[in-house]
Amino acid sequence: MSAAVNIGPEIGADRVRMINRSVRCFVFGIMGAVPCFGLSMAGLAFKLFRQVAEEAGERVNLIPLHICTISLVIAGAFTPFEYPGTLMIYGVAMITLQILFLREQYLRNTPAEWNPGRHLAYLGIGLANAGFLLSAAVALWIIYLINHS
């Protein structure tokens, strides 16, 4: 005589897909952290993050993150190479703002549906954003080396 064991509430296919997308967002974020070669993976990490947030019913606004990234790249492109300290201070300030912004988004947003992989999605876009910044830094460094050789 066998009895069915009920472990807990049924997990739907939608929740499994959402958890898988969260983990994939993290993995793509790790691959996206590689400068230049990981740009396409970083883009996929951001796409998966938007899908996870939409499925979980989480209201996420990443515009301040993108504004900080763009302002840092523009500052790096237009700051004279004779003043690297100024750019370094601005870069540390912008990266700190981005980290604080993602942390506040994570702590303040409450998704409608629970997602145990939610923290992985946030780490994934943080790493993907770092990949974008590192790629821009490599490109600017190459331009600097070409102009000063």
C-alpha cells in the first residue's frame, strides 16, 4: 500500500520558468562581465531580468542605472587623459551609486509572486553592467594607446 506524500504547495510551470530565467540571468551576467567579448551576454542578462521582473509582477526601473553608465562612459571619453585621477574619482562615485541603486531596488520592490532566484537576477544585471563599463574602459584605453603611440 503506497500513499502519496504531499511535500508542499504545487509549483507551477510558470514559477519554474521564472526561476530558470533568474539563474540564466546570473550566468549570462557572469559571462557578460568579460570585457568586450561578453557584451552580447550582458544584453541577454538585461533582457532576461526584464522578463523575470514582468513575470514576478515586480516593478523595476533601471533608467537611473543606465544614466549612470552612460554618464561614466561619456566622462571617460571627454576627460583629458592628463587628469586620470578626476576620472577615477568620478568612476568610483558612479559605480557606488549604481550599487546603491540596485540594492535599493532589491530591498524596496516586492514582487507579486515569490521568486527564490530573485537575488541571482539582480547579481546578474550588476555583473552585466560591470561588463559594459569594463568594455567601455578597454575601448577608451585602446583609443588612448593608439593616439599616444
